[in-house]
Amino acid sequence: MPELPEVETTVAGLRSVLDGAMLARVEPRRADLRFPIPVDLRQRLTGATVTSLSRRAKYGLIGTDRGDTLIFHLGMSGRWRIDPAEIGAHDHLLIETGTGRLLSLNDPRRFGSLDLVRSDAWAGYAPFIRMGPEPLGPDFTPATLARALKGKATSIKAALLDQRVVAGLGNIYVCEALNMAGIAPTRAAGKITRPRLALLVESIREVLSAAIVAGGSTLRDYARPDGELGYFSKQWRVYGREGATCPCGGVVERRVDGGRSTFFCPKCQK
């Protein structure tokens, strides 16, 4: 599933085409993805001008001068395509700008979503209400993380995947950050000391920032809007590297927790 760096990269790619653009044509090509597409989406967006592009957690936000914001989630396999050579069966939303540029939201598995909310109320959008702070924002600090983890007996990996603790993290980058911080994924979240949490916050920021610079990681169907593949996977320390050598010299192991693979190094992660 595309995680925060992939969505940030996607929004940056869309910004190069949509920022300040007039939406001359907005064409939903089916009634639903994971959830129903708003029936008035075409009417409310056609003719509008894009005034902002941003991200919240793993969601992208496209604001317009009509006071509407289009919120999209890429699900398992979604991606935007810029000026595609042809339109296929999995291109479920088409957007054409006044200058003739064409965008398509392609989602073979249809686990993504599209919604339309008033721009002055998007913070109250149901999935956002209980979300934790953005990991790259000023509100994500060792102190706020300590408060969120206080008393939690669950593993630190499970806690970091909880969007109420911190928004936008997924399996890949949690594995990577825990390895960089030298923290075992199974350690009880509420028992990690403040100095180690400070190192974890720093590691999360470093991993996410590096992944954004690299254009994200390429897993299955993900690609940037321009069609290029993200290459952060070439920098993975542990994820997907079972049996390989960790940067510390140990051997990367894999375990399955809740149906998800966890990659870690028992030598340096304690």
C-alpha cells in the first residue's frame, strides 16, 4: 500500500500539473471504488480552479476556488497518471485541465477512495478526526509520542501503525525506522525510555524524508504520476531483506505479526 512518502510524492507530481489549473472536464468512469464516489463530484468540480494541493496522512487533498476539496486515497494499487497514452479499464477518474493536460486515477484493485468535502471543514472528515500528528510536522515530538504510548502494552511496531498515535506510517517505514533507532519491533510501547523515543522520532523523520527525496518505494503497482518508479527500495536497511546483512553486521530476520511481515535485526534492535 502506498504510504506517506508515496502520497507526498504523488501530490508533488500533481502539483506540477494542477496548481492553479482550471478543471475543464471531470469524468468519473464508475460509481464507486472502495466506497461510492459522490454523485455530484462532476458537477461541483467541472469549471473550478485548483487553489491548493496537500496531504494528510496517506490521503491527498485537492482544494478549489469553489470551497470544495477532493480527498483521494490510493488504496492498495492506486496511482495517478499524467497525460496517459491511452485510457484503460482501470482508469476510474479523468481530469482534463483548461490547457489540455490529462490526469487519470488508475486503481486496478479499487481499494482506493474519492470524496468531496467543504474546504473549511476537511479537518472534520471522518478518517481524520482521531488521527495523530503528522510525523514530519512540528507536533510530532518525543513528548507527544511518550504521551500517546503511555501505558500501552502493545508492541511498538503495532503502536506506530496505529493512525491515532502518529498519522501516515505504514509497514515499510516503521520497520526501517525501528531498525535505524535500534528498537526491537516487539518491545512494549509504553516501556520505551524517553531518550530512545527521541531517537525513534529522529529516525522516523530521517527515513520518511529520505524516502520522499527518492520518490518513494516501488511495491507492486505503485509509480509516481510521471510514470517513474520510486527507488527508495534500494536503500532499505531491513524491509524485504530476510537473510541479508543489516548495516550493523547482523542478519535480518522476518516474523509475521497480525498477518504482516516484520523485518528486523536481532543483533542491534533491542
